Amino acid sequence: MRSQDYDRLYLSPPHLGRHEMNYVHKAIEDNWVAPAGPNITGFEADICAAVGVPYAVALNSGTAAIHLGLILLGVEPGDEVLCPSFTFVATANPIVYLGATPVFVDSEAETWNICPERLREAIVDRIAKGRKPKALILVHLYGMPARLPEILALATEFDIPILEDAAEALGSEWEQQPLGSFGRVGVFSFNGNKILTTSGGGALVTHDKALADKARFLATQAKDDAPYYQHSETGYNYRLSNILAGIGRGQMELLPERVKRRRQIFDWYREHLAAVPGLTVALAPEPAGSRANRWLTTILVASPDPENHAPAPTPEAVRLHLETRNIESRPLWKPLHLQPLFAAAPMYGGAVCEDLFARGLCLPSGTAMGDGELRRVKEALTVALG
């Protein structure tokens, strides 16, 4: 059959619920349409309750949250910031905004997050070169908790503050503590493809009131306390609108339900794809004590067998076959040290994340999917790899 014979099955589309319009209508009725208003205050309170932190600042993107977070941690031109290579470019771009240099670190094979052994190697080597890193950006990729005990211990040992990029990890936990609450600053994304969305938006969270106040000040053009427009620092137009915060309020009511469904989808794939030759449902085991939100289910295609002269299907061939069935899939993140933008940045390791990129795909994982749509993905994969 042709691709147009099927409805499009997207990777992770927005899934609105029952109450978002109530908050949006209220904002319009009350004429609260600017980046201020009761929905923002309420949304920030909802985030604090979900993440277990006292302070949250709603912003217009997760990227803005990372940018402000690095400023709060004192990153300046000429500094270096540790960062996993295996992540979306938005994790590292704000480092460049500030005139600093990313120092990339390889992943470990279990969670795909930053490798503690390589991280220690990077820290020791940068210090030996007289370049002690100013901060560490810790990412929880695809909602999977990183190896937090080891990473937190390293940060303490070398006195390096952590910015916790939990953009993909809302609803994930380590030892029953929500991700995003472990760093000096945490960030979330509410982009359209995330587990909850405000269409576009993000948040910065922290246990430190002074940092939250500073983030809010910088996000509203750094306007000094004066009756006229006076500015002593560079500010940014980063606050979330009251209307979009209303969408967020309705979405936050659904967080437990959305996490439960993503985990069910992952379990379905793991069970029903187990017998499909040539692939592994990846990121299957959760580290002891952790709970992943399973934002996206991922697969790894088997490496070519030198004993088998028949060419093995590549992830790109699988992706293109899924497209013939109107099913969206995407490669795993291309490591940042392989990006032309970061060609000159230091890199420690690289073999693990390069192999993951060469063999991996993300599968449709939206919470509105039913079993019929999941079967459609399985059937297409079986043909592609058969």
C-alpha cells in the first residue's frame, strides 16, 4: 500500500486533555494575554509541586532556561562547560551564546547519559591544563535517569555546579526524587513534542530563592526597580505568556496519566518486538532505584554480521521503509562533537555515542496511540528487518 493510504503516525505529537481550554478562556476573558498573569503564577506552582522544588520560573523555551541557568552559575566568555555529546544541540548552544566553550564527554552504554569515568577523565585533564570547568550540564536523555550518585559525587569532589537538563525527563525519578531537582539549577522543556506541552515553553527550577529572583529579573529585560525604564544589566525577553501557561496548567493535571501511558507504550514495544530479528528495544533496564518516564521508545539495529554476506538493514533503510507506511521515526541524536558547529571543541571518548547514533532510531511514542497503531509500527518493522 502507498503511504497516503495511512493516516500519519507522528513520533511524539501534542496530546491535549480536558481542562486546558478552561485556563485559556479565563486568560482571554480577563485580558491577561501578556507574559504576566495568574496562569503563570499557577503554572509555576504546579511545576514546583511536581518537581519538589520551592521555586520555578516559567520561560518561553527550555533553551532560554539553559541560557539563564548558565548565567546564574557564573559562566562567562572564555570559560569551559562540561556537556554530554549525545544530546540535542539546544543543550550546548547556550554555552556558545555566552562565549564559553563546550567540553564534550561520551556516554555510557547502559543509560546513554554522560559517562562518569569519562567525566572524571575530562575534569582531571582540564584542570591539569589550567582550565577548570565552570559548570556541568547533566542531561537525562529520553527521560532515562543518568548515573546520579557517581555524577553528583564528582561534582562535589571537584566543586563544579550542575545545571540539570531535564527537558526530556519530566515525571522521571531517582530514589523517588523527581529529576530536575538535583542540580543547583534544573530546566524543563514544554515544546510540542514533550510529554507535556505549552506549544512552546520551558521552566527553570531551583532550591535557591536568590537564583529564581535573578532568573525572573533577567527574563523580563532586566528592568531595574525604577519608575522609568532603566537597565544596568543585559536582559532577555524570555517569559512565558499567560495564555500558554494556561495550557501548561491543564497539562500538568495529566502528568501521572501521561507518564503511565508512555511507560505502557514502551512495555508494549519491548514485549512485541522481542522476536523481531535484527533489533533491540533499547534503554530497557532502568538503573536500580530509578523510574524513567519513557518519553520516547528507541531501538538499536544490529551491527552487520561479517559471517553473513547479505547486507544488514541500516537504520536509515528502516526509517525510509516506515515512511512508506506514513510512520514517522527519527535517528537518535547525532553526537555534538560530530557536528560542524562544534568541530573544534574538546571531546573525551566518543565510541559509545557514535555507535548509538549509527544504529539507533526513535519510534512513535505519543500518549494518544492505541494498540492498533502500535501493531502497525511492529508490522512495518518486521517487514523492514525481515
